[in-house]
Amino acid sequence: MENIEKKAASCKRVHCLVLSYPAQGHINPLLQFAKRLEHKGLKVTLVTTYFISKSLHRDSSSPSTSISLEAISDGYDEGGSAQTEGVEAYLERFWQIGPRSLCELVENMNGSGVPVDCIVYDSFLPWALDVAKKFGLVGAAFLTQSCVVDCIYYHVNKGLLKLPLLDSQLLLPGMPPLEPQDMPSFVYDLGSYPAVSDMVVKYQFDNIDKADWVLCNTFYELEKELNGWVNIGH
């Protein structure tokens, strides 16, 4: 990050791709983060799928923004996930097509005078880190849910929170005592939406320890005790 800040201070603006999973609840927080990066002087390109990009429009009330919009393919450019037989089929094809399409985008930008320096990627798309490393770029995972939700998923992923939930009270670091029904639905209602459950509990943590930075959709005072636990190094 220090190198990025040094570049930002030079005449060349650091160029950061911000890659979102194609869903409104993911695009919104990543767009707000992209605006913060732009405010700090970085050149920012927001990236989502072709289908979703067709529904995104520049806010006429903010004409000063210079955030660019680019798209990659998820294999369903005309209809997105609605074209598929289900979430499992969509994710399988996206995982096949997405990395290649993102590589092509980075190559095109590198050859057009606006080379990419960093990829901030939705943690739901862990393969984006492999693309970043392939091109020698900084890769930062962005968890779009709150810190407490992500930490619960992390504890499940590491086997620190056993499923199915059998105890009437759950004690997790940095959190008040919780009951099973306080848990996210993918943890409490085990087996519901298995493809999505695998993504939030397993896949988003696959290579997160290799990311240069891990960012979360929160601010310190909102989840102070939990953020303190996370900052210790967990």
C-alpha cells in the first residue's frame, strides 16, 4: 500500500480496478469504496458483468466523477444468472469464463495507455486474486458484508464454529453471546441454498490469506470490539 501511495503522489495516477460480484448488494458498497479511492486521487475503473453493466448509468447529479465502467463476461452476457438453470450452473460457468475475461480486460488496458496497478475484488470472486498475481498487481479482497457476518463465516470455515449448531448459546471473540437464530441463515438453516452457502463459507476464504490487503464493509466504531480482535492478526 505504501508503494501505491507513493505512485499516487507522483504525476502518474495509480489505476485501480474495482471488481464486483454482479448483484446490487455487492455493487453498492464497492461503488462507494471506489468513490473514496477516487477522492484520494486514484484513477478507478468499476468492473462488473456485461449484463449488469447495461443497467448501470452515470449519476447525473455527480458529473465530476471520473470513475470508468468496464465489463467482463460471466458466460451469460444477455441475461445474467436468469439465463441459467440455477445458482450452481451460473457460478460454475462464471468461474470458467470470468478469469479469462478479466485477463483480457487487464491486457487491453495495459496496452492502451491506462495500465492497471491494483485490483480490489469482491471476496465472492477469489479467482481475481490469481489474475492480479499473474500480472504482478496488488490484490485486495473486499468483503461486502459486515465484519461480524464475515467473522462468523470465517469461524465456520476454520472449523472454530461447528455445524450444525447444537449449543443454545454461542460465544465468539469480539461478539456478545449469540443464540443460533442470531446466526446468518446459511449457518442457522444448514443446507439452505447450498451453492451460495459454499461461496460465503468456503470459497471466499480460499486464498484470502494470499491477498495483499483484506478490506471489510464497516467502520471501526460500528464494530469496535470485533475490529479490535481482527486487527490483532486473525
